[in-house]
Amino acid sequence: MYAAQARLYFIDWLRIIAFFLLILYHVGMYYVSWDWHVKSPAASDAIEPLMMLSSPWRLSLLFLVSGVASSCMLAKIPAGRFARQRSWRLLLPLVFGMLVIVPPQAYFEVIEKLQYQGSYGDFMRLYVSGYALFCKEGDCLDLPTWNHLWFLPYLWVYAMLFALLAARLGPRLDRGAARLARLLAGWRLIVLPAIAVGIIRVLLAPQFPSTHGLFDDWFNHANYFFLFMLGAMMARQVDIWPHVEALRWPAFGLALACWAALIIYYSLPENLTLDPQQHAWRVLMRWVYASCAWCAIVAACGFARRHLNFDNPGRRYLTQAVFPVYIVHQTLIVSIAHLIKPAGIAPPAEALVLVVLTLCISFGVVEAVRRLAPVRPLFGLARSAQGAPGRKAEKPATANC
């Protein structure tokens, strides 16, 4: 078992920040030209460069952080208990979310895109029966759906695979982590993972477009599971984090340079970017995208370790609150955006309204849920803040190294 180290508080803060970035990102999705559940009448490409500041790395960072947390948990509890705990904390909220939290998103989507006239009750009967004819231009809505909760089944699969691997390898896993840490010394910490992420993107992204459907999403699996395992191995080497911190500024500069290159490329006329003769440029941009993602992750981890490696009551509260907020936030954004659309609020003010109402209602849900023991597990929380009767309270599912 690897040597004990001080708790990685900065990993908790990264997880909190990454999840709250989702709120801003999903509010932004209402206003950009990219497809989403509901769209603003003012949707355009105006803020898409700002959205691209986080889209290459935000989810990848969450999987790396989840790998760190999983590795730290497995250092403290047996693999079997870890698997049961992760299943309870991830799959129960997933099932509850698909039946209760997510359906309003699909309901408002078919209203806006297909002019559906039925009541919510009528829609729910179709939803639970797997109705497959909500289609537009050959694109059909899969029902029932997990929408933004796709992160939960992916994380569960990766956690189960890692638990199995840890149980089979035992001390060899720590020896492998030590070898990896030596391999990633110095600038190789930036270069080698960026190459690995680039190879995955170049080879698999064109063949397996992102679906978030679990069983046909091989590019995302290769990318996210690699980063999950990388985080799990990094968690087992106390000496690697100072190197990450030391590289924060070079990584930040490289991430910004890659972002700028991507914005230039995406701003070119479509007939240029889709021209078969421009294939070499598309491959290069996939490498740039991968480099942007990994360099941003290194920068985020480095700055967080430098400035956020501390504990306070806010961290302890938000570590628990962020998961229920994640579960409800997108349904709130979609529902509020649809309901206030007739008011015709100017987009900047409307976006602020969406952010404020989503945050306020989300934390209202948190405060209600944390006081109702039977409901807590549905939102990924332990049945009680003190743990089950007669048992020592379990620590939160976060980095405990």
C-alpha cells in the first residue's frame, strides 16, 4: 500500500469548481449554435470561443479527479466494499434521475423541436414505454434517457474496472504507479500524456463520434478511462503533485496557445475545413485539441495545488452539496429557459437570471434533501450525515489521500 500523504484538499476544490463550471457551460449551450435540448431565439456563434475555453478539458478533468478519489478510497477500504459503495452512490441516483429528474428536459425538447401538444402525463407514458418516434430529420430521441447524467454510468464502469484491477494486482499497482511517476518526470509530465490523448483522438474520434450512450462510445471510453486511470495512478505518488504545480504556468500558456489555434481553425469557412485536401490540417487540429485538453488539466491541477490546498467549512459543505447540484442543474436550466422564453428578456440579463435561479433552486434542493434521510441516497448522499446507526460514519466520496 502506498505511503500515507496529506489530504489532497485541492482535488476536492477542483471537483467543486469543475461541476459548477457545468452550470455556466450549460447556460451557454442555450445561446450557441450547437444542438441542445432547447435554444434561445438569439442563439448564435458569438460566445462559442468562450465556451471553447473549457469544453476541451472540463469533463476530462472530472474523470482524472474521479480517478484520484477512487484510488484514495481503495487505499482505505477493501475492493468489495468500494464496489458496493460506488454502486449505491452512483446507480441509485442514475435510476432516480432518469425517472424523475431528466424527463422534463426531454418533454420541453419535443415541445420546442417537434411542437408536441400532449400533457406531461401523456409524455411520461411514452417516455417509460421507450417511445422511439420523436424524430426530426432522421434524428430520433432515445427514451428513456439519462441526458447529462451519462457521467454516472461511465464513472461506475471505470470504478468497477479499477477495483477489479486493484484487487488482482495488489502491490504491483503501487509499483506500476512508481514507475509511471519516474516516467513523467519534468516536461514529460506534459508531453507524454498529451501524446497519448492525441493518439486516442486521432485514431478513434473520426470513427466513433461522441454519443454518451455507453455501449457505442469507444472514443470517449478510451479517452476518459485513460484519464481516470492516470489520475488513479498519480494519487499513489505523493511526489508527483509538486511537479504538477511547478509546471502550471508553462501548461497554462500552452493551453491558451492551443485554444487560440482552435478558434482560428473553427472560424475558417466550412468549405475549407471539410475539403478532403485539408485532411492533414484536421489531423493536426485533433493533436492541438488533445494538447489543449491535457495542458489545461495540468494547469488547473497545478494552480489548485498552489492556491486551494486548504480546508474550511465551505469545502466540507460544497464537497457534499455539489453532487445533488449536478443532478438537478440541467433540468432546472432547460425548464427555466423554456418557461421564461415568452418574457423576451435580453440575452445577457436572461443568462444571468438562468444562472442565479439555477444556483438558488439547486441549493434549495440540497438543503431540503440533506434533511430527509430517505431521500438522501437518491441524490448520492449517505442516508444520514452521521452514517448508518451503529456504524462509524463513512467519509465522503472524495480524495482522502
